[in-house]
Amino acid sequence: MRKIAIMIIVVVTFGGVVSGVWLLQNQSPSSPEAIPSLINGSKRVINPDEHSYTDIDFAQKMIVHDQQGIQMADIATRNAANEEVRILAMRISEGLSRDTDQYASWLKEWDEKYFNLSDFPEMDGHDMYPTFSGMASYEQMSVLATASGNEAAKLFLQMAIVHHEGAAEMANSVAFESLQFGQMVDLKASTLRRQAEEIQTMKQLQANIE
């Protein structure tokens, strides 16, 4: 009887994580009701003071994406030997943390739910890790977490460049061309500018670390 109960708990838990991953990566969030969709019978009304389902979807996905970037940067801050890399990693972590807090604040204000990266662990050999553009795998993150010295610095730079480029790919994708909420559009633009500069700095640092 005890064995059956344990199996039921495992199945329910695993099913919950699977559902969470599917919802986060595949299902559109609820669309606010009071946003008109047509003007003169053809053109979509854009009100930057309101938000659409696309704004919600973008915020939900960027929270998870940014949280992995924060993890990468925090590991490098602790373990990298190169001081310039540690300083940059700290700056990246702070920037992504601000972005994540803002996205979460908007979603709470809109009464919309979201998932954290920690909601998707690897379970019993089944990798339920999110696979948004540029995100490292669970195994890659584990390797980075155990690295130290110049190895940690080089791994971080390699992974963080791909991570930043993936964020830009997501932000500029067709799926998010219709972002409406003005403050979110501004945040996306400023984040892309900041991360483009960080990518250049990281590439320069790569050339200086043996």
C-alpha cells in the first residue's frame, strides 16, 4: 500500500512539472478583455497604457530566461579568477535582476501567474529544463557550477554570450513584434542595448584569457 502511495505522488509531481513546462513554452496567456482589436475595420488599436496577451507572454518567458542568466553570472562572480570577468558578471546579474523584478511586478499588477526557473528541475533522468533560445542545458549549468579559475571565466563568457544573443533573438522574433505595453517596449529596447554592449565586452575579454 505504501509503495502504491509513493508511486501516485511521483506521478502527480512529474505531471505537474510537465504541465508547467508545456504551459510556459506553448500556451498563450489570457488576453485582457478591454483592448479593442480593430479600427476602421482593419487596423489594430495600440494603446501603450494597456497590455495585451503578447506582453504577458513575453514577461513570463523573459523571467525564466533572465533567471538562468543571473545564475550564470552569480557563479562567475564567485568562481572566476579574472577580476574583469567577475565585475562584469556582477553587473550582468544586477541588470537581469532588475529586469526580472520589473516583469514580475507587472504580471502581479495584471493578476497574471508566471513560473520561475526553479519550477523546472531535472527529475528522474527526465530533463524538464526550459529550452528558450540561448538557454544553456541543465548539464551545461552543472559543469559551469563546478568550474573554477580561468575555466570558470571562459565557460561563463562562452555561455553568457550565447545567452544574451538568444535573448535578443527572442525579443526580436515575430512572436513579440506586437508588444503593446509602452513601459515594456522601452524596457526591452534598453535591455537589448545594454546586452549588445555586454556581448562586445565579453568577446574582448575572451581574447585576453588563456
